[in-house]
Amino acid sequence: MDRIVLLIDMDCFYVQVEQKFRPETIGCPCAVIQYTSLSAASIIAVSYEARAKGVSRSLNGDAAKKQCPDIILFQVPTKRGKADLTKYREAGVEVIKSISKFTSKIERASIDEAYIDATDLLDDIANDGEICLEKSILVIDPDTMKVAHNESKRFSSSPPYSLPLSEIEGEIKAFDDLCDGIKLKRALCLAQRIKDQILLDTGFRCSVGVAANRMLAKMSCSLNKPDKITAVPLEAAQHLMNFTKVKKVPGLGGKLGNDLIQRYGLEFIGGLTDKSLSRLIEDYGDKTGNWLYELCRGRDYQAVSVRTLVKSIACSKNFIGKAALKTDEEIRHWLTSLAGELVERIALDRANHNRIPSALSIGVRTEQKDFRSRSLQPSILSSISPRIQESEEIDAAELTIAKKIADITFGAVKSLTGPNPINNISLAVGKFKSFNGSSYGDVKKLFSEQQAKQQKEQEKSETREEKQEENRPARRESFFRKFIEKEEEPPKRESFFHRYIEPVEENVPSTSKSPNFFIQHDSTVDTILCEECGLQIPVHIMPEHSDFHLARKLQAEWTREMKGPTPQSQSISISKKSVRGTKKTRGRGGKSKTEIRNPKIDAFFVKKN
């Protein structure tokens, strides 16, 4: 097995965060609700004690009370007329900090989930590390892993089957019979250490999935919760797929999953193995078809992306039933409110992580259940200043930016929804960039970096040309190169510029970039500083002087173009580029000759005596 991936999923995270402030509620049936009215309150998290008594997230506050009279309902804080999830986000950051003590290869998937690529960490883990046998679960395929489990132990649940190590014959030694057993055993020890560290640092409990890829780790983690570690050996991967419902597979919870169910009559994703690769490509295209073919066999090649920071910052608000937005005034009010929250969170994110978003998206859902979105790139985002901490009210500068964002998005909302009432509005920013001088306004640094880059490229080019020149046969030298590089004899004509410029004396200093044949003229003549060479040039010849520098640059560029990597390619390149500057004539033998009519460009600026 090439990789080992861990998925860390916090158990009933919102409930645990609330219970940390009220520890006397630990062990009691609890739920977290939004909004004050129990009849309208929606449940966003349910403790396992409450689940055991029939409470689910589909119930509202009143229904939860009827189902479980002793349930404790925690209220999500509100701010600007909507739920404020700040304390849950901050708790999620604390979890990531705890995981970071083991590795930097962390991908934060959500507020309460994180992937870890543990492959490189396993060499430092002892084979006999401490793990809790009762809470360490192994997924088992009875058909291929008869040795791994005690056949006298009957599976008490429906497939996919799994057993704690305490009920497996040989316990931890059972891994020795698996093809990836050594790595899997070490991964269990690592997962136990991470769980213990998170509990020590934050007081939160979590479940962990251990497998050869992200998908299997995600699916295995959900099999046994809470506070468990579940591992999937390669021998049991197909068994897990054969008994996992299509909609439970990561990436198949939406339209694609529905289409698979309707098109092929699938219940479990493993049933897709009956379809050939050509059939899947025919039905879903090359990319999706290949992905589905591998997916149903338990294979996932998506790597863990190192990301401890969120990729986007988003906020939204639902307007259900009579609360649906119908007037422009209502839409503008809530756009400003959502933008205010967004600006505040961007300001805090910039203060903590020195980055700023460059893209903004607006999403709306109408009463017709039609969701539409539009992407924008407003420059106003870069003007958001960092702030150290949250406050109850948005400051004046942030309010101004929020109103501008509301104005920008209002037109998009109207064009997306028309006259239809709105049930949901969401704002999100992404495509973060580090806030530094090279990206935001430091022109001097930008040009200096560009100049350094060009100089480096030029040095590489010169080195490459020198090596090519050494390897080039002497007798095969191009006629055109001889023409270009040949030192011309002093012509019997004087350069136009030499009427005003004389050779430099040895005692005259010059700048590092100045041609050594320029001197400063008599102070009685009005002069101007040339930015190219750093010398004082008479005003009346400055236009011609500037043309001289331009001519030198053109000459250098033309010379570089004429030089090729090899004599053969050089001749071909020059013959193509010199069509305009050649004249074909007939020789005595009837063969056409080509005469190059491209003298050095300085010759255009000289006059004959």
C-alpha cells in the first residue's frame, strides 16, 4: 500500500463546544438549535444521548421537546439578525493546532473534519504502541479474511461488517496476516495518539478513519461513532463498497448519485462494478467514467492537499415561507448585513493569516427551488484592513465597504431572480492571495523582481549559447553568423551622433550602465539627464540621443533572433525571418540567389562624408 490516510471527525462538534462552557450537561441528551422560537428553531447538532431517544436534525425545537422532554437545547448566538458561528470556528482552529503537533500534512475539510497523510509518519511509530482494543475497529470481509476474525463470534450488525480488535482472534497480531497490516497497525497507534492529544488540548472527542485513501478513510470513520478508530484493510475495501449506499459515498450525494441510482437501479455503489469501463465512459464521459470505474472498486487517487486554512469564507441566510424577500429594500438590507459579516471575517482572517480574497460569489435560491450563482471580482476586497478582534458593531470603514459590496451584488441578485421571492442569499469569497508588496501596489519591488528575473533568464541563455558554441563544428559555421559577428572596418563615414559625442577620456567616471563613449558637454549648453546612460545630453539633440539607445536595443534584439541553437536550425530560422529583407536574383546558372539586405541598424543613422 502506497499511502495511509487518516480522517479525523469531531463527534457532535457543536454540542461538545457548548458542553465545554456547561460541563454539567455532559452525558445528558442535548441539541444545538438556531433562532429563539422553538417552533421555528432548526436543529443543527444532536448528541448521541439524544439520538438514542429518537431526536434527529429533521425535528424542530418543539418536536425535539416532545420526543425527549429532558433534552437540553443550546441556542446558537445571533449577530446582525443571523446565526453567529464564531465560537465553533475558533474551536475548530484549536483542533487543527493540536493535530499540527504531529504533522503539517493536514487538509482541513470543514469546521470539524481534517485529513492527514500519515504515510511518512509511520516509520517513527512503534509496532507495539498503545491502542484501545475496545475502541479500535477493523472492517472485515468474511469471505476473504477468515483468518482475521474468530468465526465463533457472530456479527451482530448488518454489512459492512466490522469488529473491535478485542473480539478478533489474536487481537493486534491479526494485522500480521494482512497485506498492509504493518502500516495499518502503526496507523492505529498514530490515530490513538492524535485522539489523546486533541482530548488533552481541547477536551473534545473525535472518531478516526484509517485507510489507503481519502474515500475509504471517510467512509470507515462514519461506520463506528463516537470516539472510535475504524480501519479498512485492502482485503475488505471491496466488501465496504458492496454494502455502502450510493448517496453515502463522497462525491455522490447530489445529482450524479441520483442519476446512477435511476440509470442503473443501484442501491450500493459496489454494484457499479458490473458496468464496463466503456459503458461508463459512454454514459458519463471520459473523466467521470474513469473516476466511477475506480471508485466502485475502492480506489481513490486524490491526494491530501496541505491546507490548514479555509479556502473560502461564506455566510448565508434563509428566508422561509412568509419571510421570503420580495422588495428591493429587503434585499438591500440583507445584502448589507451579510456583506458586513463577510467584511469583518475577511478583516480578521487578514490579521491572522496575512492574506486577502480576490473573488466574490453571490448565490440565491427562489421559491421555485432554483439556485443560481454568479462570480465577481471586485477590487474593493483588497481595501479591507486587518482587525485584531471581533466587535458587536461594524466600524465605519468596514460599513462603507459592506455597502459597496451590497451595491455590487444587488444587480446580480436582480438579474438572477427577477421578480421571484428569495428564500436564500449567500455570499462567499475565495482565491486568497498573500498580502505582500509584490502583489499589492509596491511598484518598485515589482519592477526590481522583474528585472532580476530577466537578468537570470539572460544569463541562462548566454550560458546555453556558450555551450552550444563549444559543441558546434568549426567548418559548419553559418554564413549569416559570419555576417552578423564580423567586425566591420571603420567606415569612411561619420555617425550622425558623433557630431555631438566625443570619446571618453580615461579620467572621466562613468556609471555601470553607461556606454563608455559618452561624455558630459560644456555647462553653458542646456542639458538634460539621460535616464538610459546617466549622462547630461544637450537638449537640442536629446531626441536623436534617445533614438540611439532605441537603435542599440533593436540591434541587440535582432542579433539575438539571428543566433540559433544549431547551424541548421539557425539557417532555417533566419531564412524565414528575412523574407522581407531579401532580394532574389538570377545567376548565370539559372539558380536563385538570396542577398541579405539587413545591415547593422546603426547604419541607418550615419551619413557619408
